[in-house]
Amino acid sequence: KMIAPKKNWILASVVVVALAVPAEPQEAEVDFPSIIDADDVAYFFENDDLEGLHWALTSVFANSERVNPSSPTKLPEQIVSRGGGLKYSTEYKLLHDLEQAEYLAQNLEDPTQAKFFGETVAPIYQGMLDRIPPLEELDRTNGLYPFTKTDYYEEGIGSVYNRALRLTDFGALKDHNGKLIPLLNPELDVEQIEKSMLSDGVVVVDNLLTPDALQRIRQVMLESTVFFQTKMPQIFGGYVGAYIDDGLHDRLLLQLAFELYRKLPNIFEGHFLRYLWAYKYDSTLTGINTHADQAAVNVNIWLTPDDANLDPDSGGLVIFMVKPPMDWDFEKFNTATEFVHETLLRPSDYANRTIPHKQNRAVIFDSALFHHTDSFNFKPGYDNRRINLTLLYGKMRMASEGTTTSSATIEL
């Protein structure tokens, strides 16, 4: 097991506290793991330790090749295998990275950083896009392109691709008087939200975030160069992904996870945060295939402005009212799309709830229910890309033996 056991996190926390106290000089080193897993995240969450969780995520990531290319801590195989490696890419991922570099060049307040992205990073990506073969010539790798030595070293893609060139780390939101601004809309009808979720297993919550929180979280998504994951476009569609265990750990996102847990106790109590990710989509390709997630509760939040969506009746999420049987493993319910359709969804007559995309809309649902991205058509342009933020709480509750259809009442 690559991850430090809980007792090591406790020891590490004690070391940090001790180092913060002016006492006799002492040396202490924390033996950080190469990656933080879901149990580690849940441990800090269970102990209501936002600062500890942020410290652990930040410290582990600081040792990554993303931050320090000469680091002895190489990228864990699980990050590379899910599409986050340093030496291969796709055309759509390179295009995203180019658009982001151009956006940062135009929008960053720091002129030195803006110049770096405009005059150094963007030209490297443009040059790589000019050289990458067309998709039809990459059939053998289903659209993945391995960088050549010339690409990586001589043309410079290795110095910028999947590197943490910009990380946001916002503190708590405050008004002009220094008063804390909550991230969640104070007008949310908590009783109705919890009632709907407990009876149906799915609830749609509009205007989840305060305007300030929505703007700032969207800024995190647009500015942070942590969308390291690409997929094989000929199989999985076209979206780039960022994950809590690989750079997406802005304090604001962790604060949101804690606020949701406290705001809706009848949904989340006993189900601690285990994972968090965000995806940005290419409208010329497809979204995420039918799958179920390894969690008890899924919170899916849409961040893109409504005027970017060219079809307001679509672009959201299709949730089927079916769960995987207890004897299925992760590989079967997360990747065997055709098998899921024929074995479970067709017999249920594809019973589903289809929720259209709307900015600042959250869909909270039983994470074991099969779901996929609805068809979508968004305007071109970096800041028009469809973006969803997903938080996973608790452990998956699969269908009981002999049944796969979700009951009217969900056990939370």
C-alpha cells in the first residue's frame, strides 16, 4: 500500500503543530506518500479537519513531478494509467491547454505570469498542435499520441505539458468589512432537499452557491493548470479531468465539501468526503459514458454560464434508476458500457431522470445509480466549455441480492 496509514497522518499532524511552537530547535521529517487515497481524505474529513486535509494534499503534491520535474517522487502508476501521464496526449487535450494558456495570458493580473503563458507556454502548445497527426492516423492508440524525443526535449512540450504552472489557493471569502461569506446559498430549502433525496434518490438543487462563491470556484477551474487527464477520444469521448489527489485541492473546494456536509445532515451524515474531481468538455466530442461511481452520495455541480449552452434542454445528466448487483466489480459497472445497457438498462426499459444543464445547478443522487453525460452543444471558446465539479461522499451501496432497480426510498 502506497499510502501512509492513519497513525502516520496523526504523527505528521503532531509534527507540524510542534514545529509551529517556538521551542527548542528540532528536526522532523514527514514521510509523505506519493498519493493520497480516499481513506486518507475521509480520515481528515471525519475529524472535521479542513486545514489538515489541505495541508496533507498540498504537501504531497509539492513533491510531485508536476511541481518539480527533478523530484525523485515519480507519478504514481494509477495517475498515469487513468490518463494523467507526462509523455502522451491527445489533440483535444492540447487544444484545451493552448486555450487555457491564451486565457491566462489575457486575464492574469501579474504581468510576468501573463507574459510567460502568452510568450512561452502558448507557442509551445501551438507548435505541438501543428505537428500532431490527425485522429484517423492514430487508430492503433485510439487517438492517443506519444510524444517523440524531438517533441519533448527540442520543441519543449516536456517543460509545460501536465505541469503545475499555475495553482490557485484562495482563502475564505470575505466581504469589504471582513465578514465571512458562505459558499452555499443561505436561502436553500434544506427540508425539501433532504425529503426529495431520501424519497427519490435524486434531487435537483438550483442556485446552490452564492454569486461570489460561484464566481470564485469558476475562477479556480479556469485558471488552475491541473487538468492533467486525457482520454482515448475514439473510446471515451473528449474531456479533460482534474482530481483532488493530483492538484485540485484549492482550499475553497474543500470548504465547499465541508459546508455541504454540514448543511444537509440527513443526506450526508456518516458519509465523509472521499473524492473530488472536475471535468471540462470539448463540444466536438462526446461526454462520459454510462457508469456508476464508488460512493454513497454524488454531488454534481455545473459551473458554465447558461448563454454558453446552445441547447438549454440538454447538456446535463441522465440518471438511470438502476444499480449494479452486489457481485459486480468496479471494472464491470464503470467501464463495460454495452454490457450494462444489455444486462440492466434495457430490461428496466431505460427508466431514467434527465436533468438539463443550468449554471449553479447541483444534482445530488445515489452514486450507485448508473448515469452518463447528456448530449451537449456549447459555444466554442475556452470560457464557454462545459465544466462540472463532482464531490463523492461515503461508500457505495449496490443493489441488494436479486434486485437492481432503485427502490423509492434510499438508505442514507
